[in-house]
Amino acid sequence: MEKETLKRIFDFLEKEENRKKPFIYKLKFNELITKEELVVDGDLNLRESKIESLPEGLKVGRVLDLTQSDIKTLPEGLDVGHTLWLLGCWGLTSLPKGLKVGGSLYIYRTKLEKYSDQELREMVYPGFIKGEIRR
């Protein structure tokens, strides 16, 4: 579906039926996201998306999948309850301070592969990566 058509559909539903736009829609169309919407209870799949950054204060309860996305930066304090997938994210050159990953971090085919596990853990301090760092 064409991007502009999708935008018109969600604009219509918001105006005519008072329906809130989904978080992923707001993220992709760069619309204002409320503080409450920054907490995602389950998984957030942004695989192969054109998104270059994420909002500050984002907390994902389980899995954040950014595989082959255009992500260039992650916000300080990003909190991922379980797994963070960054496979093929060539634009990402570092991890932010305060990043919290409760499970594994996947960095295969990224510029982050050049860093040792210790260097990556120091990069995110005072945050943490509890699980394995997979290359």
C-alpha cells in the first residue's frame, strides 16, 4: 500500500471514529508520541524500516527488532527487556550510554562487530547487556 494512502486512512479513522493512531504509525510518520506510548509491553518489530532514530524514553518489554533498518542512532537510556536485534544496521556506529538489554544483543553485519564484548559493555555503562553479544 502506498505510504500516502496509508496516512490518509489513519487520519480519517482518527478524525471520524476518534481512533488513536498506532505507535508504529506515529514512529514511521514522525508524529508526536505521548509518554505513555513510549512503553511497549511486548515486541516492537521495525525490521527493514526506514527509521533512522528512535524517541528518547522508549522502553520495549521483550524484543526490539531493527534488523536491516536505516537506524543511525539509538537513544540514551533505551530499555529492551529481552533481545535487541541490530543485524545489518550499517548506519549504526555506536551504542548509547544507559542502554539496557535484559537478554542478548545481535550485531552481525554491523560496524559494532569490531568492538570486543567488554568494549560494548563499557560503551553502554551505566546501562548493561545481560545476555550474550552475538556476531
